[in-house]
Amino acid sequence: MRLKFFIAILALQIAWLLSMVATQEYALAHGKVILLETQRVDPRDMLRGDYLILNYKISDVPTNLFSPPIQKDLPFGTKMFVALLQGTNQFYDVVQASTNEFAPAANEILLCGKSEKRWWSTNSVHVDYGIEHYYVAENTGNPRGKLTVQAIVPASGHPKIKQVFVDGKPYVEATSQ
């Protein structure tokens, strides 16, 4: 009886792990690839090692792009939906935002995020998409050059970082020279 219970628990844990991997792989295989502009902040954490904090141009959403219009600051953690459209420079820009889910136009991508408080911003809302941290190899957390991010957006709207580039080169190549 105990052996069967142990095997059942072990099988459930393995199934849970495999489902997490399958979900991530499905998102990477079937999601829409977008290119995002970043503004770099380079910290180092003694426990986690080197990583980049990526602040995207699409992270600060002007309040005039909200539909329906917002009248006051949004509470921290408010779920938000942001529509992106590819610009002439290959990067995606915000064209519409809402606290209610909406259907984007055919050529737009819908991202999900959460609002964050920024005391210095009065005419925009800062959005956290869950792709603001990128962990890198030790002593490579301060690259010189322009950073850009290639992200995958699955149907759920929660983006994942696929690749980070420094001056157009993949991060690993740019920092190994």
C-alpha cells in the first residue's frame, strides 16, 4: 500500500514537471516573435550572480492610450493589457492599453502585465511584463553597446525572452570577445 502511494506521488511530480516544460516549449514554438527596445540597468546580486534589469520602451504606457481613460493612479499590481504594433524600425510600440482584456487588431500583439508604482511619472503607467530580468554568465553583466530583446509572445499574452542582443550580436557572442 505504501509503495503504491509513493509511486503515485512520484508520478504526479514527474507529470507536473513535464507539463511545465511542455507548456514553455509550446509557447516558444508557437508564439509570435517581437523585437523590443531596452534601456539598461546593470545590477549584480551576491546570491544570484550577474543579471540585467531591462527597462523597455513599452514599459511606460502614456495615460492617453488607455481605453477607457484612467482618471487616477492605478493600484500596484493591477492587471493590464497592452496592444503593440510593429513600427518602421522593426521594434514594437504601444498603441492601446486597458485594464480590461480586449481583442487587438489583426496586425497587433496583445501583452499582459501588471502595473507598478513610479513616483516620478505623472502622465504614464509603468507596466511589468515579467521579462525585466535576464541572468547572464559571471562577469558579463555590464556589456557596452545597445541592448535589444527578441521576445516570444504566446496566445496567453505573457512574453518570454528568447534572445538578448548587444549591438545586433547575440549576448553570448558579444560578451565573449
